[in-house]
Amino acid sequence: MKVFSFIDSEDPLHPVDLMVVERVPFERAWPRRVRRLLQGVWVPLMSIPDLVKMKRLAGRDRDLSDIRSLRKLPRGQEK
């Protein structure tokens, strides 16, 4: 999988990864997306279950650690 990480120099603890290889088909992920307001802009994001599936397929240590963190989110945050 090819992933490009973008890091904000003012907020380096919150990188954004851009995946080049589609692990979860867009046609299936898009209807399950969630929207979050980020700095005044509504942004579509992959659902937590789809994100977990994608990270499991990637299998990197970082992804497996992310999965553990994602599973700790309060109910309602996963949708």
C-alpha cells in the first residue's frame, strides 16, 4: 500500500494519511462515511469500521496501534 502522510508543522501529532491503493472499495465506503466539522469546514471521513478494516489489511505496527485506539472511542464516535 502506498501512503503519503501530511503533517501540519503547527500540529504534528495529527498527521493526515492519503492512501493511493484502494483497500476498501470507494463505492462501499462512501455511503458509510461520516461528516465532521473541522475548522469550519464539513469534511467527509471514512467510517471507523471501514478504517479499521483498511488498517487491518495494511498490517503495519502503526496501523495495529491505531486500531487499538479506534476501538477505545466512545460509542457514537465510530459512526
